[in-house]
Amino acid sequence: MDRATEHGPASQQDMRRRNLAVVLGAVRAHSPLSRAAVAGRVGLTRAAVSSLVDELIDRGALTEEAATASGRVGRPGRALVVSHRGPAGLGLEIGATHLGACVVDLRGEPRLWRRVEQDNTGRPAGDVLAEAAALAVDAEAEATALGLRVEGRVLAVPGVVPNEPGGLVERAPNLGWRAVRLADHWPDPDALPEPENEANLGALAEYWSAGRTAETFVHVSAEAGIGAALIIDGRLFRGARGFAGELGHLPVQPDGSDCACGARGCLEQYAGEAAVLREAGLAHVGDPVALLAERAVAGHAPTLRALDRAGRSLGLALASAVELIDPDALVLGGAYTELADWLLPSVRAELAARVTVRPWAPEALRPSALGRRGPVLGAALTTVRRIMMDPTLLPAG
């Protein structure tokens, strides 16, 4: 077969796919827009844009509404907007102490949040996944009532997710999971979510929804454990096998305490939730982060010392990351955001003392505005981002 004939149709399909994404992106960024205004922005002919818009409307990505009166003589115009109904992404989260769900529409707007506090540590993976699946069913039913249609599902997990198909969670120490494959436990194979590391999703949510103040940054998140993710030049860096970002298991005391991962002296043993509670002399009951914040506000001396120690250990680990990666920023997410007032001074002091090879500004370390919602929001946004890059993922009609 002639090579031009063989590859021509595919190239035309690829071009149309790109043009659909360009038009959808322009409307999302600048709506409401008329068809003519879209054509002016994207540099395509009005006829081409009209065809692309018709397809996006047919796929449920755009709606065309009556424009506001302009005062000019002639037929009233029509305005294109990204649909607030129809396509949506479902984000799910399994943490050591909770389950979560979030639905985001195609505009990137969260439409519902759910969080169920429960202890998942050491429980059978099948039981936890069954409960997460039930939460997903409830969230999808609520989304349907809002006129939304879930087009993809992503599950945030506090563990290592290799770069391979099949829904494998290689290791999640704070859950007690090893080699758990979602397909073996999820009740509905047609609604099987794609697993991803929760720190990675928190970083992506930060990049996609927080104003993109940095293109290269390290995002550190904490719940029961400590995870990190690297965004480099606007792209998530997963590593050769998907194991990048295990900051919580970076040794900060080579001969230190035993860690659940099997090593010793890991950062989690000094800056993790359980370690800070232990150092502060507090019992692990209820919401540990809220308890630590409450005691810190009250000036509880053991809690303040524990948070100072955690900040210094975290600063030691982050100084190594800064020297190795040269990021624009360091972002503290997850539970760390609620403890930032007491962690940041000691982290910044450690960074100032140890980052000597390159310039480092104290304000380059900041808390995330997303807090504990970052991972589940990133999970939901993953589907939305994929649709924005390739609207043909949406069914026609």
C-alpha cells in the first residue's frame, strides 16, 4: 500500500482531534464566545470552526446559548460555553484514615465532594475496595441527578503504582497492601478506576487548578504517610518504573527508628503524622491533624516541640531535593497545609542552612491552597484533562 494512502486518513483524524481540542480549549478559557470569535482566536476558517463546534455540541462538550443583547441591528447572536452538564470526571481516594470522592465537570468545577472517616490500615484490601466502590456508585448517582455523566474514574492511593497496565498497587505500607490488583476486588469491572499515587495527583491538581505559579516544583503531601511528586517543565515525572517521589522513605537518620517499609530512619518516622503525635505525647484518636493544630494554637509545649522537630526533618529531606532537582518552588499539601504555621519556620531555617549551591528564597516554600482535597481533586481532573486534550474520547450523539 502507498505510504501516503496508508497514513493520510490517520493524519487527518489526528488533525481534526487537535483542532477539536484547540476549539474546546479556547471556549473554556474565554467563554462566552461566538463561532466567529472562536475562529478569530484559533486561526481557523469560520466554516471549519462551525463544523468542529457542531461535533463538540454533539459530544456534549459545548452548549450554544442566546447571547446577551448587543444593541446592534440584526439577528441575535449565539454564545458558546463549556457544558455544565454532561461529561464529568470521578475522583476517588483511599487513605489510611478515610475514603473520598469528587466529581468535576468539564469546566473544571467540582460539583460534589464526599469524605468518609474510617480506619483502613491493615484491613483486607477487598473490603476497603468494596467500600470505595460503593462510595463511587453513590457519587455517580448524585452526579447523574445533577445532569452529569461520568466519563472516567481515577483512584488516588497512598502507595506505589508502577508504569504498567492492569490496575496494580505494588505497595502501600500505610494500608498494609502488597501487590494488590484492583481488578481482583472491584465489584463492577465496567466501572474499574485507574489507580494513581495520591501525591502525584495532588501535584497535578496543584498545577492544573492553582494558577501555575511554577512549572517545576516538588509537591509534598502528608496524611498517615509522606509522599512527594515532581512536576518538571509542567509534566509529572514518574520515574523509570513509576516509583519516583518516595520522599517519606528517604533516610534522615541512617541509624534511626524502624519504618513500616522495612528500612530505618525514614522521614516518616520523624515528620509523619504518627511520629508527631508520639513526640507530642498525644493519643491517635479522631482527626490527628485537627488535634495537633488545636494543641499548637493552645501553646501546648510538647506539640510545638514535636512540630519543630518534624519541620527540621522535613527541611533536611527537602534540602536534598532542592539541590538535586533545582525546582522553582516547594509546595506543602495534604495535612501539612493545616500545620503550616508551625512547620514552615523550621523547614525554612533548615533550607536556609543547607541549600548553599544555588539561590533559594524563603517564599519559594509555600502551603497548597487545596489542602487535603488535592489528591481526590487531581483524580477527578485527570479525566477532564484527557477529554480536553482529545474530545473524541466522548461518545457522539
